Amino acid sequence: MKQHYDIVIIGGGMVGASLACSLLASADALDMNIAVVESFPLPEQSELSFQPSYDARATALGYGSRSIYEMLGIWDKLSQHVSPIKDIHVSDRGHFGVTRLNAEQEGVPALGYVVENQWLGRVLLDHIQQANTSRIDFICPAEVTEVHYGADQMGVTLKQGETLSEIGCELVVMADGGRSSLRQDMGISYTETAYEQHAVITNVSTDRPHNNLAYERFTDNGPMALLPLENEAGYYRSALVWTVPNEDVNALLALDDDAFIQRLHERFGYRAGNFIKVGKRHSYPLKLTVANEQVRRGLVVLGNAAHSLHPIAGQGYNLALRGVVALAAKLIESRKQGVNLGGLSLLQSFYEQQSSDQDQTIAFSDYTMKLFSNRNPLLSVGRNTGLQLLDLCGPAKTVFARSAMGLDMPLPSLK
């Protein structure tokens, strides 16, 4: 561990590790030292292996996120255990509106991909470890207890066991998730909109292959998503995200497997086949949370610590990843120019550059959720007519699909 770094990344999860990967190729050439502080121990460096678990949590990657990971040089390894989404079926329960998206029609090999979080995190860390560079240090397990301002640098207090130590840096990147206690400790307020809903997440199996088909099913109680996963132990497996009102979540979680499957069929139908197995169920409250300050002098807030979205369109991680590479590009450019990486004008420029993407993605997620949760009969007719027209209008469907895939904006340069 060094006494001074150029960048300290708090959080070595998918967002923090992706930022480290984005800076990896330039770190040596630009004499840039980076620390990644993580509360969990770093896995031992060994031959990369994958041990699938039926109940593993997963993340949906848009095709644009694939392009980012290709640019970072990890896609070939990551793609060994992803499930491509070839088709998406969007419907409104009990109504006539249906839209279908197809990868071949949009000229891409897949509309998106579903990857288990454990595998994505392991590939990112392995990529950094395999680089065998002295420019990136993992400080873990360790906790950041305080971030404070010095005259010309940031101070970061670390706790490892019972030992306290301090390191300095030009820039602190907070990528420690939506429950970031540091955000609160530093007086960073946030705007929160509660949806009065919970997401129930689990993995399920059907009696027939999913054929890489994803479903977005809107119901009167909230949307449901079914995403294709890799098969496990002979079972065809999909990830289920089921949105329910707050008052219904405990009763749903209390059901045994058979009763849960029966309730799932009542709400989702049989279009995916017969559900024959369900894994462990988890739930969390759904809120739209946006940090009111995402940059300060010497500080950037990224990922769920900056914004947490409704999972309706699977855009949360993709938005975060676009922010990661945009920040990396800005830092590389500034380093070449000899600019302090914690300068407020630099960080404000990054935020202004990303704010339109952020505002557009958040608005789409929020508006779609509210539109399809509204039971007004006139709105119901309008949204279902819109789904049908979108299905029939190829150019409009392509614009929608490219935006959902994250292909409506160019990739920044990391060279």
C-alpha cells in the first residue's frame, strides 16, 4: 500500500472494478497509481473457473455494454458464461398490446445478455490481476471510515481489523453501492421517490428451453420480467423479477414452492411453458434514488451510490457502466494534459456530459413504470395501441431498440 495515489476507488464490485479495468491500459503510460478499497477479501489469483449456482443473482447487459467490455478486452472471457437475449416479448396482461423485438432484424447478434454477477465480478478482478501491474493496488478487506479534504489533496482513512491508516489522493471515486453510508457521512443528500412496490427476485425453470427469449409482462400490480439464463444441472433456467405492491410482498414470499409457481402462472401465464422449479426468493423495496451532488472537488459518486432505478427496463447497470467509461476517458484525457484529476471544473465537465444520458434513462424507466401501473381505462387503451403501433412500425422499433441496447451514443476513447 502506498501513502499517495492518484485515484482511490471505494468499492471493488462490478462498477468499481470496471473503472479500474477502464484505466488499466493507461496507468503505466501515464504514471497513474490507483487503489481499490473493498470490504471483502480478494479471491486468490488462480486459473479462472466458474461454479454455477442455481440461485445466483444476475445482471442484464445491453449490447452497448458488450461493446464496452470488448473495448476493455474482457468480453472473450466473459462471454463464456452469458446467455444472449435473441428476442424480447413485451405485453400488457389482459390487454391487446404486444411488441416483439428481434436481434436479427436489428442487425446485432443479440439484443443483450444476462450474466451472473459472481462471474462478471470474477472476470473483472482476474483481468486486473493478470495484468500484474504495480499501478493498481487492492486494499482489502478494508473499510473506509472517513473521507476528508486537505489543502491540495483528499484524505482517506482506512480501517483494517483494528488498525487505522490514512492515504492521500487527487480523486476519490465512491462506488460503494446504493446503501452507501459514506454518502450520508459526507452530507451528500439525495432525492428519493418510493414506488410503494417490492421486487421479488428468484430463478425459475420451465419444462422447455427458453430459446434466448426474454419477456417483459406488465400487469395491474406491476411489471414482471423473465430473462434467459444458462442451464444448470439439467434445468432450463430463467431469472424472474416480479414487482408487487408493498402490502402483498410478505404473503408472496411466505408461499411454498408449489403455491408460488401456481401464483406465478396466474399472473404470467403459460407462454414460457410450465414452471417446474423455483429457487430461493428475495425481495427489496423499489425506489428511484438520485444523489443531488454527484461531483465535488476531489470526489465523484458512481453507480448505485449516484442513482438507483426501477428494474423495469434493466437499464441501471448499463447506465452506470456508460458513466464509468465516460469518467475514465475524461481522467485519461486530463492526465495527458497534466490537469489535477480532482479539479472541480474537470469533474463538472464529466457530470454535464453524462447528465443527459442519465436524465433520459431515468425518465424512461420512471415514466414507463408509472404508465403501465396506471389502471385508468383511457391510458390502458393508449399504451396498448402504442405497443401495437411500435410492433408494426419497423423504423420506430429500431430507434427504440437501439436506445434500449445503449447504441444511440458513441463509445468514448480510452487511449
